Amino acid sequence: MNMIKEQIINKLPLIKALPVIKLYLLLCGPILLNACADTFIVNLEPSVEQLNDLNDYDRDGVIEAREKCADTVLGATIDNYGCGTQSTYIEPHKIDIKFANNSYSIPPSALPKIQVLAKFLEQEPELRLLIEGHTSIIGSAELNQTLSNKRAKALVSVLVNDFSIATERVSSIGYGFDRLANSADTAVAHAINRRIMAELSETVSVDDMMWTIYTVDQAQ
């Protein structure tokens, strides 16, 4: 009996403190719960929809959304819209075919030159070609005038008949020996003067390339 009394007496402080503990829990409980909720619950914002294509397909440093010139040359100088800059220059195309004395037959060795000329005419359909016939000073002026005409027309015939160049695109003229390439009265000079000539030029555009550490400095 005495032991039971002692146990009750030992627990009296706790029994007296119970109302205070209950009051503390009632007041502080909601605060603790809100603090926990604020700590662990995160409200995520909705993801932003990507409206523009941010890829750089031709690897020129300009995204597709701003690209105005696709497939630019890799390494070319470009503007803010992916368009490269170009430089132009004039590239001449000349043909000079030599003939045997008193002949207007085009030698087989001239065929590669004619092929290059024909290919160029095919690529530039708006161009017209004037072929000049020339001779040496051997013989009369009348004979050489006729010979120079035949030489020029011989090339016209090859271009039209063998390479399908339209007739209206090629014309010929004979100068006889009025326009000598070499005025000396020697065998070498005569061989140089027996010729037909044609010259064309085209405007060629090339891409300007970006400067890199490997670019050779041309400014001397």
C-alpha cells in the first residue's frame, strides 16, 4: 500500500503538467503543421511551350527560326540571317586552234579545247560566240580572206553539228592576214598566224570564307 502511494506521489508533477501540455499542443500544433507543409510541398509552374525551331541544321551558327539562307557553305562568312557573302571575278575562256598551211580542217588535237568551249556554252545559254578566222601572210589577200572565212566556219560547224549548239548562238568572221599575231616573216610566225580564235568571259561568284588561325595573311 505504501508502495502505491509513493508511485502516485512521484507522478504528481506530470499529472499537474498535463493541462499545460495540452494547451501548448492546441496552440502550436497548427503552426508546426503549416511549417511542415510549406517545407515539403512545392508548386511547379507549367512548362513553357517552345514555339521556334532552335536547331542549326547547316551548322553556320544561326538557328533555324532566324535562318533565311539554308545550306550555306560550311566556314563561309555569314550575316545574322545565315546568308553568306560572295565575291565576283571575271574568268575568261579562250580558244586558239592552229591550222596546217592552206588548210581549214580542224586538227584532232583541238578536240579537247572545243569540248571545253561547248560545255561552257551549254552552261551559259544566254551567251553568243563570235569565231575569228586568221591566216599567215603567205599568198594573196583574196586567197587568205577566203581561207580565214572557211577556218572560222569549220569551228561553227563542229559546235553546231557535233555538240548541238544552236546555230543562232555562234557566228564567224574571217580577217585574212589583217590581224597577225606575229608580224615576222618566218616559219614560226606563219604557224602562229594560221589560227582561229574565240573568247568568252563569265562572272564567277565565290563564297567569302571566315578568317581562322589557319588563314594565310595575304596583306604584305
